[in-house]
Amino acid sequence: MDTLAIFGGGKIGEALLSGWLRGQYTPDDVVVCEKHAERAQYLSSTYGVKTVEVTDAVTAARCLLIAVKPQDLDTLLEQMRPVVTPEHLVVSVAAGVPTSSIERGLQDGVPVVRCMPNTPALVDQAMTAVAAGRHASGEHLDVAERLLAAVGRVVRVPEHQLDAVTALSGSGPAYFFYLVEAMIDAGILLGLPRALAAELIVQTAIGSAVMLRDSGEHPVQLREAVTSPGGTTIMAIRELEVHGVRAALIAAIEAAARRSAELGAG
């Protein structure tokens, strides 16, 4: 198996690293480049991977995963440019950064695939979208898809859709966590112990997600099956509509998409 180099050991870099080590890779198959010494030491001691400098990471691997923050990307590409060749494959999970920006920072002809995973990669349940850059072939997309499939599901999209993907599934786990947090607080308000409220809501969320995935029914149909005339659920739904929860969620996701585009342009 070819060595994989990961540039950036933050939350998403670690999530992907841990998933790959649970599956198709061993610590000897992966090198990590992390600029913060304390973080590098943590990754090395926790996962048993070798942490190296940029040039050494590029030299050691054919597949190069970029997981740095967008504001750190230019500095990384400047260091990578002298040693990255068209024989490499660059797979980027840098939020909002288009493949054209990465291609400009490297030698001409380097294939780049842009990916948008999310943090459920930590439990092998990520949702990832992948898009090819100008020099990336179907074979390169296959490699990226296999790589990300190790930590969840993968779909291919045209690159112009990736800001929307970032807003919807990339940031999506935070929306669900926010909703669960509010529902737990409601349980406490109604007199339930926090641990019990959390257990009730978390299992309800898991069961609802499995129903959405496996039933083939539209969310409206599933919701209506719980909503009896004059019952408790319709009263709750009415309050959600009165407070504009649906409109607020749509506006929030639109704002996330705009921010993704701004990060890419910046």
C-alpha cells in the first residue's frame, strides 16, 4: 500500500486519520505533517504515526491529504511546490478552497481532488462529497473515493456545488448537536434528570436517522405518522412554525454556504 501523507492534524485531520487506522492503514503507512509541536506529539503518541516536515512528507508519499485551515494553505503550498509533481495526487479537505487555488500554488499538471467530509468520520459514518480539479482524472477520483469511503459514504459532485455541500453536510453535525442540546435542556425544564433526558433524545435521534435512511419515505411522511390530529406533536410543530424555526435553519445554512465561498475567495 502506498504511504499516505496528512498535512494538518486538527479536528478533521485527526478524524480522518483515526478512521483510516481503524480500517485500511497501519501507523507505518501514514505520515503526518503538523506545524504545532504539541499537537504533533499528541498525534504521534496517540496513533503511533510518524510526524515529519513538509518536504519529507511529500517525498514519502504519493497521496497527499491537505487538511490545514484555509488561512494556512498558501504557506503550505509554497513549501510543497518544489517537491510535488504530477505523479502525486493532492486530496484537499480545506473548507471552501477551490481546486484552482491549489493548482496555482503547485507545479503545472498536479492532479487535485477537493473533498468535503464531516466529523462523523470519527465513527466511520462520514458523509463526503468529492470533486475533480482540472488535471484530475476518473482514476484520481476513484482513489479519493476509496480513501474517503473508509470512513463513511461518498458522493461525486461538480465543484460548483461544494459550497452548498459544506454548508449542508460539512457543518451539518453541528446543527444536529445544537438541536439535541436544546431538546435536552427542554427535558430538564420539564423535570427530567439530565442523563435521562440525554439518553431519551440521543436514542430518538439515532432511531429517527435510521428510519430516514432505511424507510425510503419522505421526511414529511415520517413526521405526519407521528402527528395525530389535536395531539401533542402538532402543538409542538405549531410552536416551531410560530417561532420561525424552519426559516431560521434555511437562513443559517445559506449563511454557511456564503462563508464557505468567502473562505475560498480569500
